[in-house]
Amino acid sequence: MNLQLYVLPAPQHMEHQEGTFRLHTADGIVLTESLGTEGFFYGRLLQTSIEEITGIQIPVITGACCEMPAGKIYLEVDERLDADVYELKIATDAIHIFGHTCVDVLHGVQTLRQILSSQGALLPGLFIHDYPELKHRGFYHDVTRGRVPSLKNLKRLADRCSYYKINELQLYIEHTYLFKNCSEMWRDETPLTAEEIIELDQYCKHLGIDLIPSISTFGHLYKLLETKTYAGLCELESGEPRPFSFFRRMRHHTLDASNPESVKLMLEHINEYMSLFSSKYFNICADETFDLGRGKSAALTGELGREEVYIRFVKQLCDHVVSKGKIPMFWGDIIASRPEKISALPEETICLNWGYDPNQSDETVKALKSAGAVQYLCPGVQGWNDLINVMPDAYANISRMCRYAYDYEIPGILNTDWGDCGHVSHPDFSAFGLICGAAFSWNREILDFDTLCRRVSVVEYKDDTETIMQCISNISTQNVFRWLHIVLFMEMKQSLMADEPELVQGIQEMQARAAADIDRERVQQANAAITEGLDQLAGYLHRAPAGVKQTINRLMNAAKGQMLFNEIALYLFASEKTAPDSDTLRLRPAATLASELERWFMDYKRIWREYGREGDLRHIQALVCWYGDYLRTI
């Protein structure tokens, strides 16, 4: 396999030079005294990659062990370099990686690992001078709504982040951590433990990543506020327990901001969770407080205004975080409508300004900038409403937000991977979006979509044809019946939102727009495109490395599921325009389709369990079973 030499993120300066370094002649990875204790970890990381890629074993040694300067790979801190800079020199007789700090040396090691991955044991002469444009380059992963990863897979995520020079990672937690005195909240879940988070924190430090704690403290407290112990802190009066709903889970679970016990409980959670991390930051979230002022805090919001009540509650939490010597973060969706309110918060507070539209406006960026807010821009990998992340939308959204970061001198990007409606898209499918965020927050040159696809094909998928990423992208856009609509159709039929006529009307209008585009020709075209893509993926399997084979098989499973739901959409929506029998729609019998859906789901469950705990799998299973039963009634 002959791969092009690509590096992601693209280095600021890279020039080819004469000569070739032959790994089979190397006799040591040299840790210079300047590296300190982290040097051994970097040396072993490089050593392992060399052996995995080439089979060549090169010992890790110290400078004192060197007999001759030639034939070695040197890792060295050089404080004469500018801050955040590393340099990589590949010559005929030696390889040198210099960095201003140890972490900069690590960035050079990651670049060399990517070069090794494409070039193997014969490395071309190169000189690279490189540094990041943005200081804060983050990734945000939902480990609550849907999937709860195993520690092994959380470490794999950290590995991938470091490989692409991402230096901040956050995990979204509502009820998937074992908070003390809250066993009602997590007793039927599969939460992470303190030991796992502490171990992950230490692992991330070795990889140059700041693992930043992030928990819900205001809205999105579904499990907490449905317990008998804490239901009284809910803004809305709690009634009888209700059947599970993906959509309702994201609404109506806001704390009563007028009750001092709400603040007290959240401060306890902050203190407990903060103790597990070495980071100087803490994200209190505080987003989508949909019900604020609609229930128990109505009198207070009537007196002070909804925004004032919101900011007072957030200020108490932020002040507490600051009193603990930490820097608070919070999501900016509420304050974006009144950006001047940011002045009430501690000056070091960071506003996480999110926006996920492919054509996202810079309006809130500009408004918060004018108000003096410290903000990070937060795009998304576009995987929360589909079985496969929609790659062109992810590229459009992330590249646009990164441009805004440069235009408005924003210090950071926090690229998000949410789990709305069950996180059905496998986290491996977020790699393209993760790489977009990493590449464009490191280097302000925004590669065009096709160029990035070619480079990702090589660097992430080891594809010498440079076409696999474009193939996956094409498959990702054939989502005639999107997961969000799959969920909403079922939940509307079950009348799970019957007591909210305004919400129901909005959903019905959204579904009507989606259904208007669903017809036999579109479904046939989409499924034909998926079939063509599946053939291309299958044709690559025999040449793909083991880890890539696994990802491709997961993609193929998801694509087959999308084909089934595309076909199901004809029974659900086209039958409202025409007779619902299979002859009219030129479809297989509905019972046959139901059986195939259920067989597909068995493989999906196996893949889910490979990633981690059960999480929301039981709810997704209930949805699939419902569709099987519903089809059999047609």
C-alpha cells in the first residue's frame, strides 16, 4: 500500500529535504535529560507505533546511554523555541524532535507517528516547524444520553484526541456518575465510577490533554428530578411516573431556581465531582432551562425577569467554582439573548457559545464579544439525529465556527458530540468531525471538503485510493428517514406528549415537512446509493488494517439499518398519500421488513456492547420492537 504523506492537522511549515532515514538502522529512541518524567511515556508511545507499523523494535534509552550520535531518534526540550512550537527534522543519519515544552515534544511525536503510518520504515527527509493557532482545542463527548463507554474506550477517545493534537476533553454527565446520596438517580443506570474517572484523568495528562469536569447543574436533570427524594426541587410539579420518552427527557427537568436547596444540592455535586480532576476548569453546563419561570419560580421571575433569575443562579455556582480556585464554564444559549448579563458573572468565566447549523450565523459571537465575554465556539459533529454522522453538515458547521474563532480572536474551540435520542451513531463515526475541529483550530487554513476527505482517508483509514472518506460521506447523506423522526413518529403514536398541544403541533409540522419529501423514487435512489457505498466499503476490507476493518463493519451495519428505516418510511408516510399495501408501493411485505429489522438489530446490539455499558440500549430496543409490531399491523 503506497500512501501519500499527509499530516493532520496540517503543519504550519513543512519542507521536503534530501535523504532517507532507515528505521531498520536505528538503535535507540533517545530521551534527553530536558524531558523529565514525561519523556519515557512519549518514548514508549513512539516505540509502540514503530513496532506496530513496521515490526521493528527500537529501544528507549537516555542520552547517557548514547555511544554515537547517528542512527537515533532524539526527543528534546528546547526552550529557545517560541511558546507552543515544535520542530521535527528527519535526516539521513538521525531524527530530532524539539519542543518548547514537553507537550510540544509530544505534538512532534504525534506528527512523526502519522508520517510512520503512511511511509513505513523508510522516512523521507523533512523539516517541520509547527505550532497551534488556537490555544484551546477541545472535544466534548456525551456519556449520559445513550452510550456510557468502557474505560478502555474512553482511553481510545483520548488517544485519538492526542493523535490529532486536541488538548482538552470533556465528558457530559447527568446521572451516569455515582454521586453519593443519589442512588435513586443511578440505580437502574450503568454509571462511571470515581476510580475510572481518576484513572482517565491521569491517562489524559500523559497525552497532553486536560480532562475538564462537566455536569448538569440547572437544566437537563431528568433522572435526578424524577426521584422521590429530589422531585420537589423540580420547577414543574411532579406527577405520576410517566413512560420513558427520548424527547421528553430533554425537556421539563429544570431546577427550581427560587429554592435555596437547589443551589445547595448542586454545590455538593460540584464539590464531589471536582475532587476527581486535576483540571483548573469546571463546566457547570446550565443550558436549555426550558421551564424556568413556568412553575415554582414564576413569582420570582415575574418580579425580577427570567434572565435575571437565571444569571443569579448561575452566578452562585460560578462564584463557588472560583472560590475553589477553578475557572467556571457554562453553555451560552440562555445568555445569548441578553449578552450584557455576562458582566454579572466572575470575569474569568468562559461562555461556551454553541451553534450547530451548517450555515451558523456569527450573530451571537459578535454580541458576546461586544459584551466582553470570554467565549469558546462550540460546533458539532452532527451525529445525534442519525445512524451515521452527516459528514458534509459537520464540515460546514465546524469550518464556519473555526473561521469565526479567527475572525473574532476567540481563544478556543470545543467541538461537541451529543447523544440526543440515544446516541445511536457509533462514536467512531465522529472521527471525521473530530478531525475537522482539530485541523481547523490548529491551522487557520481551512481545507476544502474534498481535500480534507482525501487526507482523512489516508491518515485515519489508511486508504491508498484516498476515496473511503468520500464514500462514507455519501452514505451519510442518504438518511431519508432520520433518527429524530424515527423517534418522534413512535412517541407521537404512543401519545407520550399528548398533554402538550403546542409541542405536538410543532412536531406534527416538522414531520409533515419531512414526510412531504418521502416517496418511492427518493427511497429507491437513497438505498441504491447506500448499496453502492457498501460495495465500495466491502471491497476495501481485505486491504484495511484491523482497527479500520472494525470501524468499516460498524459503518456497514449502520448503513443497512438506514436502508431499512428508509423503506419503513414509505409504509409510514407514503401510505398516507396512497394505498398502504406493498404492491402499490412496490415493497416487500411489511412483516418481512419487520423481521429483517429485528435481525439487523441483533448485530447492532453486539456492536453497542463492544463499546461499553448498556446505557440507553434498552430504550432503543423498545423502539425497534415497537416498529416491528407496528409493521405487522399494516
